[in-house]
Amino acid sequence: MSAKPRVAIHKFASCSGCQLAFVNMGAELIELTKLVDIAHMAEVGHVLSEDEDMDIAFVEGSITTPHDVERLKKIREHSRFLITMGACATSGGIQALRNNADTAEWMRSVYAKPEFIHSLSSSGAIANYVKVDFELWGCPVSVRQMLAAVRAFLFGVTPPNLREKVCQECKRRGNNCILVTQGAACMGPVTRTGCGALCPSFGAPCYTCYGPAENINVGSFGRRLMGLGLSQEQVLRKFASINNAAPAFSDAAKLFCSEPWMEE
Ligand code: SF4
Ligand code: SF4
């Protein structure tokens, strides 16, 4: 048996993009395998049962079925630390948009035999079901943050929980603000940091994949977006996106759903 700490990467309802980001990390992956034993990761063919004891369990994906709940509880029971990996696991993901509709109705319209489908009525974040030791946001997750989390837990410390806004990272990189100079509907002022301000650095607006930042004023920012020419519905859709079920963004979506919110 390996003397190195054991790491598992588990998948629930997700596109596997976070796992692919992990596999694609390149030379750093070799460095990581010197520190830990990647004991379970079905994506690359290492498959163990959820009953195996692990030092760190990364969990990708949201919880959508009763079977998912059972699996997750087993994983939690057998893991020293459990870390969510990406937007699906941390806030419920894009698939949580279905929480605003009637799941039974959806199943009837999609499946010929809906009675064979065992689905929960919502797509839920991992923290809705078990204790989570640390959350990694992003869609996909940042491998740099993932490695930092592994190192921190191996040294017995909790990784820093960075919640500042993408704008702060963007400014540190010396970018011209595309919201101010081009009127682009960039969501950096309400989105948490972690991506390195990737999209704005290439002239593309931020689209909330790291979830809500600290101390945000969604009403005021939505008013700013409407001042750029977006309709109330377009503002709503900006928040009802990848992290739509994160409380600050779902509150924002509800705010801009209410009629009429702003006439001017
Ligand atoms: S967070 Fe994004 S990239 Fe990761 S599994 Fe979910 S949808 Fe895919
Ligand atoms: S481009 Fe976007 S992220 Fe960068 S400073 Fe402007 S609003 Fe913020």
C-alpha cells in the first residue's frame, strides 16, 4: 500500500470539464503525483469503491438523484477532507436552472416512461447534503487553486478563501476596463476572483463562472447594466447562469424577475 496520502476525484452530474482541466494540467500533474496517490478517478481508469478511505476527496458535479445522495454520504464518511470542485458541485451548476421548473413535468415531456427515472426535484450543491471542508469555484475549476488546496491540506492548514472581485485581479493585470471603455456587460464587479481575470484579459466580458464575490450590490450593478442598454430580462439572465443557484445570484435573478423593477 502506498505511503503517500490518497486522493480521490468523484463525479456526479457534470460535464467532466473540471476533471479534464485537472488531467490537462501538464507537468504539474507529475509533480502532484510525487506528493499524493491519485487512487480513484474514473475519468482516467482508476476505479475504487466509495468505501475506500481517502485523505482528500474532490467532488465534481451536483446531486440530482437519490442514489447520488447515498454515494455522497459514503464518500464523506470515508474521507478526511472533502473539497468541491467547480460550479456544479459548489452551487448546483447550470443544471440547477431546472429547480425553477416542475421536474415531474419535465420528465413527462422528455421521457416516454418517466416512471423509470429516479430524480430529485432539484439539482443541489454538495454542501446541501454533507459537510464540505473547502469549496473550489469556477467552470471549470482553476488547477492552480486545486493544487494550492491539496498542498495546504497536506500541510494541515486551510487554504485561503479568496472572495475578492474579478475586477481587482483585472486591475492588477493592468487591463483596460471593457465595461468602462466599450460598454461591455462584464460581470467582473459581482464575480469572485480565481480565474486570473482570464476573459477580460482577452477583451471578453466575465460571465460569472466563479460565482458571487464578497460584498456585492446586485441591485446597483443591475441598474448599471440596464444603463448600458440591457433589458431587465437580459440582466436577469446574466445572473441566472452557471451559478444561478448560489444564493446571491438567485436573489439577484428574483429581484430582476419582479415586475416592474425599473422603468427609466
Ligand atoms: S463546473 Fe463547469 S466545467 Fe466543471 S463539471 Fe460543471 S459544467 Fe463542467
Ligand atoms: S473589464 Fe470587467 S473585470 Fe475588468 S475591471 Fe472592467 S468590469 Fe472589472
